[in-house]
Amino acid sequence: MASLDRLDARAPVSAPAMPWEEARAVARAAAGQPLPAVSRGLSEALGHALAEPLTALTDLPPFDTAAMDGWAVAGPGPWRPHDGGILAGERPGPLDHGAAVPIATGASLPPGATAVLRREHGERTAADGLLRHRSPDPVASGRDIRPRGQECRAGETLLPAGTTVTPAVLGLAAAAGYDRLAVHSRPTVELLLLGDELLDFGLPGDGRVRDALGPLLPPWLGRFGAEATGVRRMADALGPLSEAVRHSTADVLVTTGSTADGPVDFLHLALARAGGRLLVDSVAVRPGHPMLLAELPPVAGGRPRLLVGLPGNPLAAVAGTVTLAAPLLHRLGGHTDRAPRRAEAAAPLPGHARDTRLLPVRLIEGTAVPLAFDGPAMLRGLALADGLAVVPPGGLAEGSATEVLEAPGR
């Protein structure tokens, strides 16, 4: 049983719950200006946001290239074939009018070439040794050539600042001549898992449950742009929690549990001891309404820190993550806001009487299909979900449009 001195320190009564959309807006605004820009090698820039537009350093392609294997030809044909050939990476000499030379896909076109005759379209006749087009139609000038600058010209803006660096962005940057990118720093996050009842391994029982959020949250926070610097298990005690909140150097501290007013819910008191200022204290959303967002004083002269308090139930914590942590981390890391993803309800989506509801759904042919096992302590529905449908108070009828929040990893 908990000792009496621990039961005496109760959290203060919370203010009325903030509407869900307002809470997300407050989280975005709390980020302030994005973190400073840094230079990163391509292999280190993945997941960051571009701090400046990506501008082509060269034409793409940088020279005329063959789009197919075949022959580079000069003029309408028939052509006198040359021996040898041109491979990618070689710098060919000029091609005389009426001549042809074998060429590989991606190889630089020789000066004087007017088209590429595909291998399967060419035929050498035994009588005169000339190369001819199998079709009676002439080979159009420019056929199967990727002309210089077809994709972009040097100096052209390829992507705006704020774009998330994905594998495709890395490939484009490399093709455009970049070795390093100017990106915003990723916000550092420390995760505190609160609860005497949590087990790290083995079967639950005897009042103990397995910690589901320790494995779940770090990769999710990473997909939202964060860099996890540590995960700590903490007992339900005010002193250690207060010290952790006061001294964490992470840009964002994320806690799980202790957000309500139960007998060992000490987060509000720990925030008060650390000089924190509540920005959001309970959100009108189900599951997860006892979530919070607070500003913390700087450590060692840095910028103010932020704390996202998630409920302890797994699906409720996920709701808090997409409501408060995701928009905060996205904006803090300099990422441009994405257009909301929308879908039609494939069936009636049940809602709460007064609050917004976040409901796990599958996306099938543009429709949102609700999933079972959607209680605040359940993860079975989420494991199958493509996202969380935003259901307004009272629910949605079949065919109604709904926003669907990203479920990272799907």
C-alpha cells in the first residue's frame, strides 16, 4: 500500500477542459521559432526539416543522356555503325552525320547525335552492313533522349524550406549536387515513464502490468521529428519527479501517467515546484482528456523547455501524443504543416456526448472503417489502424467526411 505521506500531496483541481482544436493550436504556438539551423551530411539529415529552400546546383540531367539501350544516331538513317560503344560515365567524342554508335542507358550522348534508336528497333542488314529502323517510320529527332535540364535548371528551387527530409529528398539532393544540407536541429526529448505498477519484462500479474509505452513512444516521437535522448522509469514519488522535471536538459520532456488528481498523481505539484507554467490542463477529447502541456524555465541559460504530460493508459497516451506532442515537435523542428488527410466514414463513427473522440480506423478505398478495441487502455485496435479519425461530439453519420490523423509506422 502507498504510504500516507505520499497520499497527502494531491494535485490541484484542473481547469475546464480545453477544446481539442484549441489545444493543438496552443501546442503549435508554444514551440515559438523553430530550433536553429545546422549543417548535416546527407546520411545525417534524414528526418530533419530543410532550413532553407533546396536549390539545384546543376542542371538535371547535367548533359543529354540516352533514355534507353540502343544506338546513338545522327540524322534520319540508314546509319553507318561504329565499333565499340558508349557506357555511362564516359565522355564521348562527336558523332558524324549518318553514323551510329552503341550506347547504354544513362550514358552521355555524343555531340551530333539526334536520337537514340532502341536496341529492339534496330537491324543491321548483311548486304551493306548499314543500321536501319525496323519500322518504316523515321526516328523522330530527340527520341529516347533525356535532354540536359529536363528535370530542372541550375538555380531552380526544387523544394521549399520546411520540407521534411525523406529518403526521396536525400536522393534528389544528391542528384542536384549536394553533399550537406542546412536543416533545423531536431528537438531533443526525454521520456519519463511513471508508475510503480509497470513491468519491463515477463507476464503481468499480482497488480503489475507490462509497460507498453516504453516500446511504443520513442519510435513514434522520432517519426514526429524528435530525437530521443533518454527513457527513464520513475516510481510514483513527488521528490524524484520534481528533480527530474527541474533538471532535464531536453527541449521537450514527455511524461506518462500522473496527469489526473489521483492519490499518487504528482505531476501538477512537480510542475509548480519547478516553476512551470501550465498552457493546457486537460483537453476535451476521448480517450486522453487528462493530458497537459507546460512551459518550464530554461536550464543553464538555454531556451525555455516544454513538458507534455500524457495519460498513463496506452491509447489515451497515444491520443495525447497526436494532440499535443506531434504539433509541438513538428513546429519546433521547423517542419511545414501538412494538409489534413480526410476520408469518408464507411460506417457511423460513434462519438462522445460532449468531447472530440479519436477513433482507430482502417483506410480502405478512401473510406474510414472503425475498429474495435478502442478503449483508453487498449492497443489492439491501434495495431491494425492506419490512423485516428477525428470524430466531433455526437459522432458522424456514414458518408460524412472526417480528418484522419497519422499513425506513424503504417
